[in-house]
Amino acid sequence: MEHFDLVIIGGGPSGYAGAMRAIDFNKKVLLIEKHKIGGAGIYNGVLTSKTLWEYALKVASVRDLIPDYEVNFADTANTVNEAVFERKTQMTVHLQLLQKQESRLFYYEKGVAYLLDKNTIRITKEDGHTRTVTADFILIATGSRPRLPANISVDEKNILTSDGIKNLKAFPKSMVVLGAGVVGCEFATIFSLLGKTKVFLIDKADRILPFEDEDVTTIIKQNLEANEAHVHQGASLKRMNLKGEGVEYELEFKDGHTELFEVEKALISIGRVPNIENIGLENAGISLNERGSIADMDTQTNISNIYVAGDVTTEMALVNVGEREARHAVVRMFGPTIKPLTYQNISTIMFLYPEVAAVGVNEQELVKKNIPHKVVKLDFSTNARAIAMRKTKGFFKIIVTNDSGMRILGMRAVGEHASSAIQAVAYLVHTNQGIRELADMMHPHPSIIEGVQECLRMLLNKSIYKPYIFKDRLKCYVCENGICTPITQLN
């Protein structure tokens, strides 16, 4: 029976990253994956949806110039397939070469892993043959899958999850999206931008993306509607079922009335669940938490030699978080003592129209907790690069403490290059620094990130455009005791 320093169950982004980090410590590691290396990060998740989003943005830009332009489904599908092939090939070739050059350290096995106890793993191959190995440490990184509603029959043909998008053979003439969270809004954005599908979005809340500030969600909803998407606001789904070659769904609205709708396809986007079934957790004595996922403390389970990373923890279903968790877990196993992971102030991107980037807390959180704060907001229409790009819909909003130190609490960027503009501020949040150094740096011109600098200058009363002149484009206010008051002098 072969023994390893570390066995990793799951070859998605988290498991892959963990294996590579173990090699850095000169440890003998076995990576087990039952389907495809890269997991949902390549095939049914981030890479495919973001490739679609990028393509949809290009289509929208072409349609701005040529209004009657019609996108071709085959070209769209080929673009996604090429991206998947490129990334898959990179990872596969990397593994193959690594197995040759690090033959004493790195091993890869395709098969289904099952825990027999806290140190023993049985691997079942596709042909039914089994192999048993032992390990000092185990990292579980088995990922997640789309959550299925109990009362809807999902066939991944007409009623789809994100896993079923690849099954489409043509652009549907109409589609309803159930779930107005990030993923649901992203797919609604993609299909509405492509201009071939009438999109409906079911949202039982008062507004889409309710965890974000209203000024963020308003611009997203306006742009969805500008691309002829329709949001069923304040509507609860009573039923959804197949009807002929399409889908029928019934909604109940807040005033009590109901309506029937028919569409060609339906997309279910109501979250994800961890892949923890049939992997032998009970044999190893691993505990679950109240959410039904594996309980952990800083990636370590209740069994000291077994760790978890990625979507299987349901902490945050993000590739960068999963990779970071896996690398952190490996350092905890083999490296020096390190600080616990923190999930505060993680930079995130929402691939909407326009793009949204976020770090730290937002206004509604601070108001709810009655935390005094200052806010500066700059409209993209004042930014030279946005004007040059003819992409002036959007804004920067920076929230700081209501004191002379003006420590950054959070930022929201909505518009072109939002994800590129946020990281400098995220660093200030991460290191608990003030704003003066970043405000005084020479930023490149013309660039979107000059808007960040101008926001910070407004806080320091030395902006080029004065907020008391451009009141509709530059806003400064202080919020305390639930009351937000516009001000012109902030320090």
C-alpha cells in the first residue's frame, strides 16, 4: 500500500493549487480527480460564463455601431470551446510534464476517492479496479454543484442550471432566469446583450442584488431593461414545468394576483451545494456544520489531519478564495505557523453590464449597523478615459471613517475597467491605511483609475472638479445616526 504525505481529493482550482503548493515543500502528493482536471472552474463555471460575458460585450459594442448586426450561435459556441480547450490543455500539459520532472513527488490518479478512515483512501477507476493508499494528511476539495429546487424537474435541456448552458444548440428566443443573485444576473446580462433572447428575471425581493447598495443595482437593472430584459420584481414562483417544447411558469405578486408565462428555456440559479456525498466522511469522523457542508476552523476539520478548501466549505464560492484556502491549508500542514485566513475585504467582481467591482462594506451595511461614515462618489462622465471610450455609465464610490484619519471601509466601482481600478484601494483596506499616499501618486493619464484618485482628492479637499460645482456628478456626504447630509468640506 503506497503512502503519501498528502492526498488531495478533487482536481478543480482548489485541489490543483493545493497540490502545487505541496510540491514547494518537497512533499509527496497524490491528486485524485474523478472527472476532468480543472473542474467547474473550466467546464461549467467561471471560464465558460466569463468567456460568454466577454463575447457578449463585444457583440453589444458591434451592435452599437451596426444596429442590425446579428450574432451567430456557432461563432459564440466556438469561442467558448476554444477558451476551454486552451485552459484545459495548459493544465493537462503542465501535469504531464510535472509528473515526469517531479516523478518522486507528484502523482495524479483519475478515479473516485472514498475515505476508509482518517488516513486511508480507496480509489475506484473507471474500469472498476480499485487501489488503496494512505496519507499523513488529506485535503478535501470536491467542489459544488448547482442547487436544484425540490418542485421543479430540471432536465438540463429545457429547464437548465449553469451546467446545462453547454447543451444549448441555438440561442433561445426567450428565457426566464430564476434567481436574481450574482450568477442569475450575470446570465441575464449575457443573453440580453447577445440580442437574440428575450430575457425574464424572477426576483422575489424589492430589487435585484439586494445585498448591494441601491445605486449599484439601479444602474444594472436599467441596463438590463435597455436591452429588453424584463425583471419580474417582487414575484414568487408558484410553479414551473415543461409544456410541449417550452416552459410554463406561474408567478404570484405581492398584491396577491398571479400570472402565467411561457418561454422557450428556463435557467435555474438559486445557489450551489457542496459535493460531500459518497466520499466516506462518516468513516473518518468528519463533522458537518449547520449549512450541511464540512465544518472547518481555518481550513482544518474536526479531524486534525484532514483539511478542506473551495466550494465544498460553502464559505465563498469563488475560485480565488478556493485556491487561497488550499494553499493556506498546505502551509498549515507543512510550513511555519501563519495567521488565520480572513474573509473580510475580499475583492469581488460581478460580470454584469456594466461591470461591478467591490471591496469592503457598503453603505447599507454601515447604515444598518449605525456606523458613522463619509462617502464620496464620482460619476464616470467626468473621467477622460471613460469619455474617450464613450463608456460614461458608471461611478466610483469610496466609503471612509468619519474622522480625520479617513480609513477606507469599502469601495464600489461600476463601469468599464472596474475590476482593474479597485485593487489599489483594496490594498489600503487590507493594510488598514489611510488615503493620502494613493491620492498623491501620479496616476497614468488617461485612465479609469484617475477617478479613484479624484475621489480621494475630494476627501482631502483638493480635487480638480469641485463637488459643490458639479453637484449632479460629484457627491460628498456624511452619514450618522441614520441621516446622510451632503457636505462640501470633508476635513
